[in-house]
Amino acid sequence: MTGYAVKHDFDKSDPANKLHVLTTPNCLFTASFTNRGLAIVDLAVKKTPSDAHFHNVNLGFSSGEGYKRTDNPYFGAFVGRVANRVRGGKFVLDGNSYQLAQNNFGHCLHGGRTGYDKIVFRDPEVLPAPSGSSSVQLQFRYVSKHLEEGFPGELLVVVKYWVEDAPGGGALYLEYETTLIGPEDLEHAIVNLTNHSYFNIGDKPTIEGTEVTMTTNQSIEVTDTFVPTGRIVPHPLVPPDLSTFTFGAVEPDLDNAFVFSDADTSALDTRSFPLKTMASTYHPRTGLHLKGETTEPSFQLYTGKYTDVADLYGARSGFCLESSRYLDAVNNPEWKGMVTIGKDQTYGALTKLSLYY
């Protein structure tokens, strides 16, 4: 099939964990994904179709076995059932209390000990290309069981990936859809999904020298263990006039959830909303641009201080743009609606990652 290929030997320890590769019609951009955790392995571009090699800006491993390492910091992963942190690993829903794993500073991080990043998804359904400038769509489905990792509700989770031509490169679309399908006596569940790719658009081992332009400096204020105080405040390390700033060797050190000023804190399916720019980045030595856009109300910008993958990656090897709902929304009455799904509702989100010269 034109623009889609499968590598069956990506993970020699698990034949179900294949590498699915999409290439744009203009042949300038490619993205690849694993069955395990639907991890993005390659996000790569080249200047002309005749160039021999793509420039991959996505951090990860050369084989499927690498993604099972205990020091893998969610490279490229699809994260759920609830991305980011749930305070104390606890929440109350419809009068019932739930206790989750406390796998990060006493809080539940990225779905617990066995989140979606560790699930081996079945092979995708291949859907027609949405336009003549796009690849086919890969649609993955997963039934997340009631009380999986302590979360209530049986969810049908649908993930679509496709790529599209863009001037000087291409773009990857990530679309998420979730419905609550059981048990019959359960009224609601919670969900908050994201992708946890790390990017380095430079030509050195760290993100130093990357120029960043953001469209918001409003962030969710957090404690020293990265859970919300409940306040949304200007972030002191992002220019108030939103002018371009540059990642240095150690500063700015960011691991913060930013919010858009006009965010709809009640919307459950945001896919019909216009895409908003999280950040536009550029590296002068490579000439590469990476732009992240989303329909979501928030995103986490992480500059990789704690990345430590022995013999491969160290601190600030890459930065993350994790589109999502508000951090720990389930424990804030004003934000809870954006992550709470009922049986007659659909959770939806759309994110676009553009890479180009």
C-alpha cells in the first residue's frame, strides 16, 4: 500500500510488536509507530525526495526491545488512562473513592505502573486517506477494562495516526476518541490522553540552542511534587510578551502545564475546535522547524531535566509538548468536567506535529 509499510522484525522478542511506517505523498516526511504503547519511533524529514536519509528528531530506541527498558522515560508513548499526575493517587467520582498507584512523589503518574504505554495494541485498521495530500489513516483500538490500574469504567479507546504534506516537510496528526462502555451500573469514568514524545531538532546531544516561541505564558502553579495549587499564573521563565527565547545548557528548566487563555474547561470532545499553537521551535544550525498544535486546553512543556537513559540519553536530550486536559483535573471541581465521561458522551482530542525545513 502506497505510503504505508510494516516492519515485522522490529522487536525480535515479541512478533506482535511491529513498526508501522507512514510516509507523505511528497516523500519528504515519515513517521513510525510501535504496537507497544503506540509509541512514535520516527518523526523525520528530508530536504528533497532524492536525499538518501531522513533526519529523525524523535528520541527513542533502534529496536522494540529498547522500549521495554526500565529507564525508558515514556519515549514517544501514548499515555493514559490519565496522563500527568493525580494527586496522592486518589480521587472521588459519583461518591466512590478510588486509590491508584503512587508511582511518582506519592502521586499517580501517566496511568500508573502499567499504563497504556506498556500495552501491546492489536494491528491497526487501515482507513482511506482523508485527502490527496495525506497518507492512509492507521486506527488502533483497545478496550481498557474496569478497574485497570484502579480506574473505574470499561473504555473503548480509539487512536488514529496519519501524515500529511506540508511545505518543506510534513505533519503528523494524532486523534484520540474514547467512550464508556461498562459496567452497566457505573455512571462515569475519567480519561486524559496524551503523547509523550521527546524532540531534538538540533545537531548536538542536547536541546541547547533551540529557539522557542509560545502563544501563552499562563501555567498551572504546582507544588514541589508537581501537583496543582489551584492557581493559574504567568510562568516566570516564559517572556510575558511571548517573544522568542532560547533553550540553554541548563535553563530554562521547565516541567509545567500551560493553558490557553480562552480554554473551554467544560468541553469533553475538543476535536471540532480550531487548532492552537502550543509552541513553534527552530534550530539555526539545522534549519529545522517543529510546530505543535492542538485542540486541547492545555499542554505540558518539559525540557528533560530528569532524562537518564544509560549510554544513550542524558538530561535535556529532548523536549516534550504533551497536549492534554488540565493537570489533576479530577481533583478540582472547576476542572473535573473536562476529564469525566458518561455513557452517552465521547471524549475526543486532536494534535498536529509539523516538521519542516
